[in-house]
Amino acid sequence: MKAAEGCIENAGGTLVEEEDQVVDECGAKDGGESRRGPQESEVLADAENDVPLRPVFGERLEDVLASYEENGFTIDRDPDDRAGDRGLARVGLLEDALPLFGDRPCLRQAGVLLAIPLLMESGLIDVFLRVYRSLAPAFYGLRTTVVVLFLSALLRIKRPEHVKEHNPQELGHVVGLDRFPEVKTIRRKLNHLAARKLARKLMQAMAQRRIKEDEKRVAFLYVDGHVRVYHGHHPLPKSKKSQHQVAKPAATDTWVHDANGEPLLVVTSEMNEGLTQVLEPILADVKTLIGDRRVLVIFDRGGFSPKLFARLDKQGFDVMTYRKGKTKPWPVSDFHQEEYVVEGRCYDYQLAERKRVKVGRLRPRRKRKPTASDAGPQFLWMREVRVLRADGRQTAILTSSQGLSKEEVPYRQFQRWRQENYFKYMDAEYELDALVEYGVEDVSEEADRPNPSRRPLERALLNARALVQQLQAELGAPMSAAQGSSHQRTVRGFKIAHAEERARLAEAEAEVARLRAELDQLPRRVPAVGLKTLKTEKKLIVDTIKMTAYQAETRLLGMLRGVYCRTEDEGRTLLQAAMQSTARIEVREGELYVELAPQSSPHRTKAIGELCTKLNALGAKFPGTCLRLKLAIQPYEPLKKP
């Protein structure tokens, strides 16, 4: 645009054109028709009073830019041509391009704007701006980058590489730009963010915001590990996934979910440590978010450790998990039918309870008299609730919480499966396990690993012991037969008759002793020299955005309940179809009107219409504008018979 070029050329001084000349070049002569988009007076607005603002031409450009530093500005008039703003970004005068919408009679995938009210409600953009502040100078600034990644996740554009499979102009019109950022642009933005090393602070800030919104959500916390198998060529620590038979190079993420089963935090362990090793430091981070309140931490058998339970109890955490190991069944007569009702649903259990059971030893068994260093309880005692299943087996649940009713204990423990469902759903729909970057870094100097030199010796020792047991069985069988007969052999005769077998047994026992001696000389753990770990900075940033997208989708699902009878079965499918829908966009006075195309059936269309009404009540504005979002859906029209 000529006006834009003139502004750039005179960036260092006063604009030389007269005001009427500049306006004329922009397409708005006296009595003429402006070529600017339909939101000419809505792009620039006062943040507090929503008063439309216009740049006064003839002033110094630096003064104009300073006056719009907080609210942003645009010198473009045509939503399909943002050359002016791109030029400003190129010379370092633009922090982020403001969305500039135009009327679009049929825009594909514009249904994803259903999620904008919940994006604003989540505070994701505000947290990004508070943590990272800016990506300036840029046309695709920080706010735009967050909106792009958030909507891409909901559109199932699972990786930056998948952007090239979509029309950049159409996707750009959805977010108020002339085109969507390219793959290399998105990668570059992620590189800039990752270089600041603030991803952990970002995730904690989002978790803190969600906790402040509803403190009850952290009354119960679910913790579980998730293994991401690595197929590259770098030497990563190995870990075993339940779906695989052998351990493979992998990275292990430990997730913390709230009482509703929604994610709060994720921590990637450096050496694929087990839950018993990472649980305590993770809960120390959680403690900084929740304060001094006492919460119940729920996990599976991977975190079973009586000594760990005792330490967590002193730190202000109650625990709940399955009992590990073999247990003696309780009498069936102890079990009684109980029911627990939550949110209108009734859960029936056959339950039995014991208020105090011995779980494990806290101090080693000593023959000498106890000293002052042996102070403290010798055993850990906890509450145990058992569930009698239909096949007769008993599921034992241990907890240190005494405030829960007997019926609520199995309900809370079995809700842990929501984490597994989350992993499965996110991997299928959002590619949770996908690599965001291909770089690796060295593990810390303090990290250690199991000594690999012990593995061949341990395998050989296992085989040698098996051989000893086999030879002992071969020698024992004739002896048992001889003792049962009427004419028993003497010991001397038995030794002479089986001298060869006895020699082989002695040789095998000597081999076991030799291997055991060699193993004792080798340390169990050695420094993890040569091992690598995946970079996590970009992964944490993307995971934070995907978590927010999932939470927005879950919130939309909750809004569908009561207006769509099959919400539990196909609610998320309906939301995905609605977000992929074509829509008509119209810019009105202070309003961005989005009208979705009808869905596949009348009742689905009606459900989305009710959802639009609830979203409109939130009064959200599109990020970066003063345009209030107004959502609607076209009425369903059945096909007419020929």
C-alpha cells in the first residue's frame, strides 16, 4: 500500500504528506468510499473504555507508535493485504500484527472460533505475555503465536509440519490475518521461546491460575508416569512400556492431574526413574502451588513404598494406592453392598474395611537393643479397604486418609484410570508423544545408571544357579527312590554310584561362587557417562498449549450436557465436527459475527446452537481486538424430495 510505504520511508521523522493526501492514498477521499476493511473504527481501541482510536497523520511516527504501544496498531486497510504491517515488522517497528477481519461468506474451519471464549477465559495469552513478554519485532508476535498454536491443536494440526497440508490464506482469515504462518515461522517462534528457558515457569503459572479459579480441584491429585518410546539413534536411557515386551530407549513423563482428571503439571525425568524416586520432588513443586493445605495423592502400585508414605505424611500429603504383593483373602462374610452417588451417578461396590493394618517395616530388624538413633515407629500402619469383584478376587486399597467415607475410597482410586484415558486420547488426537524437536543434551553429572557390566554376570549367575538346581534334583531323585525301597544303599555306595553327577554339581556350585564374587566387586550404579536426554523446553511449551486446548474442549463438553443426550458417547466427536465446520464471518459494529453451517442432523445442529448461546453469554472478544464474538448456527434444512 502507498500509505504504508510512505510511513516506512519516513520512520525517522515527521510524515511529510498532508493529512488529506495520506487519507486519500488510503482510499478515503472527501465523500469517497474507503477501501479499508469493515472494522475501520474497531481495530484500534482504548483498553479501558473501548473508545475507537485513529492515528493522527502529520505527527512523528515515533510518537504515534509510543501512543499505541499497549493497544497495538495497524496501518493496513485491506484484510487480504497486510504489506504495511509486514513492512513495519521488517524494520523493527511492530510488536504483533492486530487481527483485521473482513466479511467471509464461506470460510472453511472457521467453526474453531467456538473455542475463543474459553481461550480468553483460560488466561493462556495473559500468562504467556506475563512470562515471555514479547517476541518483537514481529508480524506474528507472541499473542498471534499462542492463538495459532491453540487453534491448530483443536483443528488437529498436530505438528508444525502439518500446517503445510492446509490452505494458508483460509486459515489466516480465521485468525484475522492475510495468511497463516508457515512451518519455518512456527518453528522459529518456538526456538525463540525455548531459548529463554521459561517453559517450567509457564506451566507452573498456568497451574497456579487454575488452582485459584477452583481450589477444590486440588483436594485430590493423581500422579502417574507416561513412557514415550524413542526411535532415534541417540543413546537414551531405556524404559519398558506396558504394551511392549522389552525395554527400549525412551523418555518418561510424570503427570499430575487434578480431582477432575484434568492435567496440571508434567515433569520429564532425566533417567526414567520410577514413581517412587520422582514422586517426592514433584510433590515438593506442587506444595509451592497449593500452600499448606493437606491433599490426597493417588497413584498406582509403581509408587508403593512404606518409607515413602511415611515421609509424605510428614510433608503434609495423604496417600492412596493399591496394596502391592500377595495378600491373604478376607472372609467373604466381611463384605457388604455399598453405593456411592456423585453427580447423579450411582456406583455400587462390595466393600470391607479395616481401620488399621500393618503395611511395612520402617526400620530394619535389629537383634541388639534399640538405641536413640532407632527412635520412631517400627512399622507403618494404614487404613485398608477391599473391593470384592464379580470373579471373586479382592482389590486391596491402602490410604492414610481417615476423612473419606468407605464408599468414596474405591471411587477415588478407580478414577485414576482417567489418566490412562487421557494419555490414550491425547496421543491419538493431539499426538502427545510426538517429538517437537530432535535435539538431545547430556545428562547431568550427578546422574547415575545401573552398571551395564553387571548384566552379563547377572545373566550368567542366573543360568549357573538354574544348573545347580537341576543337578540337585537329578541327585535327589535316586536318593528318594532308594529310601523308599526295602534294600537301602549306604552313603558310601551312593557317592560311588553318582560320583560323576556329584563332580558336575561341585563344579556348578564353584561357578556360582565365582560369579557371585565377581558381582560383589562391581558397583551397582555408575555415572551415566555417554547417555543423552531429550530436550524438553519446546515440548513443555507445546504441552501447555495442548493441555489448555484439551481443557477448553472438556469445558465445551460440559456445556453440551443437558442439551445433547449422547454427550458421553459422542460429545467430543460432535465438537470436532463443529470446529471443522465452514462458517460465515461478518464484521458488524463492535461485533464479530460467526455463523456456522448446519451439522449433519437437526438435533446436532440444535445442540451446537444451544452451545453458541452459552458461549455468547461469556462476552468474549477476539484476542487483540475490541470485537465481541457473536456465535450462531444456520438452521438445519432437510433435503427436499425431487
